[in-house]
Amino acid sequence: METAESKLMSFVTADLICQSHLDKTLSTWDSIINDMEKEFVRCKVIRHTVTKIWNKDGIYRIGFLWEYPDHESYLKTQVLIKEVKKRFEKETNLPVKNYPNRGIVMSDKVFS
């Protein structure tokens, strides 16, 4: 099976106030995404990756990378992400500061 290529990506970083909030964020987010997996597949999302970001400042930061085949998939997914955020806020009530970014893939090197 051929893998779809990402044409559009969005990357959101989220700052949290402590390690326990980071852990709760990761477990709750994964649970919600897993519950909604079929909806994300229908929107043709290529990949969703969550990272723990190391930094010199000691900030508890995670990153959410989303990869899409096209703008249409991105727009459809935004509706789902809003639903994920609502569920997340309701289930955790954690203070999270988000920094969203998105971009069009200009260069992509695969080394394997």
C-alpha cells in the first residue's frame, strides 16, 4: 500500500504548568483521538504525532503535528479538532496555552 504524501501540515505547541498536567494532557488527548479515529480517517488525515518538547527553559511543552494531503482534508479536520478540544477541556479542566502554526510542504526529504 502506498503512503499518501503530506501537502499541508499544522503544528501546535502547548505549554502546561507541571509534569502531572503534561501527563494528563497526553493520556486524555490520546484517548479522545483514539475514540474518534474513524472520523479522522474519513477526513483523510495522513498522520497525527504528539511530541514532548525538551527546552532549556524547563517549560512543560508538547507538540501536536497534523499532516494532510490537501486543504480540504485540513478544513474537515478542523471541525473534529474543535470537538476534541471541547471534550479535552470538559474532561481535564487544565490550563493550557496553545500556539498554532501551519504550513505548506516546500521540501520533503525521505532518508529511508
